Amino acid sequence: MDIIWLTIVLMAGITFYCRYLFLANALTFKLGGPIKRMLQFAAPSVLTAMWVPIVFMSDEGQLTSGLDDPFLLAGIGTIALSLVTRKTIVVVGLGIGLFVAAKMVLGEI
Amino acid sequence: MLWGPLPGAISNRARSYYKLNLSNDKLSGLKAKEFAIAKVDIVSDPSTSNETGVFETSHSFDNHRLVIQAAMDILPLALAVVPWGVLCGSLAVEAGLTPLQAQFMSLLVFAGAAQLAGISIIGAAGSLSSILMSTGVISARHLLYSAVLRDDIRPLSLAWRVALAFFLTDEMFAVTMAFKARYKVFSPLYSLLTGFLFYLVWNLATFAGIMAGKLLPDLQQLGLEFAIAATFIAIVVPQIRSFPVLGAVIASAVTALACQYFNINNGLVIATAVGMVSGFLVSLKGEDTWT
């Protein structure tokens, strides 16, 4: 078999395995109390670890310090919005609008 | 090597997700910005409807409304991932895959970050073992997702479990958790639909990239990362209703920034772990909620 086909199939095997492992019936152990409690915090932790650097890090790898950064401005605005309304689609829509507006005001587009 | 510092031309924001260094000879013909493959698994927001949703009040789910809800929730995330899918398709062909192979990679592997890493290694004529190792490292976070959803999905039939596992992405996980938070119930159908729609968009985007080849539009300049940030903010902030969750979020945020600032590899994994442990430690002092 072509090495690239083999690569694709093996990669697919690995990604599926990671997604399926804990859903398999073969795995019968029960997750312990502390682990279960920690898992409650998995979603907010992993999502935060993804969005915070986007908002607070500059392109140069420094912490954003100026108000001339559309990511920082719109990020703060989006956080404020999410405190006001819990309708996700409104927050996302207005947040992206803020970002575009910030870029325009800053003359980036 | 993977996970190392990105070439200067690459936006640091891009590094928030998957840090890929594509600077190899085979790919160097591409424009610098195209290396900024910070792949983004964009996320969407799940809970777009109002508080008293039909899902909450009755256990007899209205499938029709569930379909609409799923589509609405995953749509922003799916659209945000389009540029990355396009990039994935075009880079795959550039790296030497046939169009059919490039499409099947998205059809079978269905993991943007892992695909982009694999493609870059193939393009650099790297070894199979290095490809598989990077795939494993990048995919490890999915172990966490399947562990979190274990109690919900495990009672289901084999077909459901396999299908839900196959479609389990950052995006599907995020909207599923938001749905659960809002309606206090796990809906396999909702999750499957969001996962499938995302899969559909990802593969159509890949196809477009394969067709477009080098005629890539200037997708990196659009600030697409912000769409991801906005969606994650919209999902996370409303969930902060207790001190343990607040502790987890703050700890994860500080750790993620520190890792990025000091160029520490695997910052996503480290920050997530620190956040989870912090939330747990705070929760030992009691589950104080303020709402």
C-alpha cells in the first residue's frame, strides 16, 4: 500500500482511539470521586486555555498592553456582553461585529 | 519540529491552538502567512435558545426543534473553521498527497490540527513514526473529552458510541457541554447532529482547498481567530457561577498565558490540567455559588 494511504489510515486509527477510549464498554473501571470532580472543570478550563491567549497575547508574543489591539478591545467587549446576555449567538455575533468595528477604527481595514 | 516556535511571520495568536512549524523546503514556496497554520478548531455556541427551552421542560424531545437548534449552534463554529479546512486541502496537495488522499484524510482523520501537523511532516519527508507521534500528542485532549462524556455516552448502543466518538471534536464537545449546562440533559441526537454538520463543512472546505490549490484567498488576514475567542467566551463566561469554576478559569487563563509567554510547549494541555486541579481544590472548600 502507498505509504501515504497507510499514514492516513494509521492517523485515523489514532484520532479515533483517543475519542473512543473512554466510551468503550471494555473499559469497565469507574472513574474515582476526585477524578470525576476534576472532570467537571474540564470544559471551562480547556476552552479558557484556548481563548485567553487569542485575546491577551500580541502577535509578537508579548502580553497585549495597548488599546490599539482589536483582539483586546473586542475581547473585553465580548466578555462584557456575555455578562449581560446569555444568548450565545447574540454574544458571538455582536462580538465579531465589535472586532470588525475595532479594526476599522484602528485603520486596519 | 512540531510545537516549537513558529516562524516569525506567523501570528502568535495562531499559536493558541496548535503550534505547527511548516517551514520545510517542500512547502516553502507558499506565502509566509500560509504557514501560520495555527489550526483552529473553532467553537460554537450551543445554547442559543431561551432559558425555558423545550428540551428542559419535557423529556419527550421535539426532534424537529432539536435539529434546528443543533444547526444554529454549530453554524458559527463551522463557518469559522472553513478557512482552516481550505488551507488543509491545499497544503495537503502541496505536500504531495493526491487530491483523493487529501480528501480522505479529512474524511477519515477529521482532526484539523493533527492533519496540518501530519501534512507538514509529509511535506518535509519526515518519518511515519514522527507523524504518528505528533498525531497522538495533538489528539490527546480528545481523551479528556471522552472521559468527560463517558457517563452520558456509555449506556448507548455500540453504533451510537462509535458514531459519537468519530464526530467528537473541540467544537462538538463545546456545544454539547453548553447544551448540557443549559438543559441539564445530554442529547445524543443533538450531539451527533452538531458533529455531523461540522464534519460536512470541514470536508467541503477541504474539497474547496484541494480545488483552489495555490489560489488561496488571504484568509489569514481576516482575524478568524477572534471568532473562536468570541464563541468560547460566550460558552465559558455564563458557566462561571461558582467559586470552583471561577478558580479553574482563572488558573487556566494565567497558566495558558504564562506558557505562551515563556514559549513552553503543550501549553494547552498544561493549562487545562492546572485549571482542573485548581477547580477541584477550590471545590474542597465547598461549592459556593453566588447565583
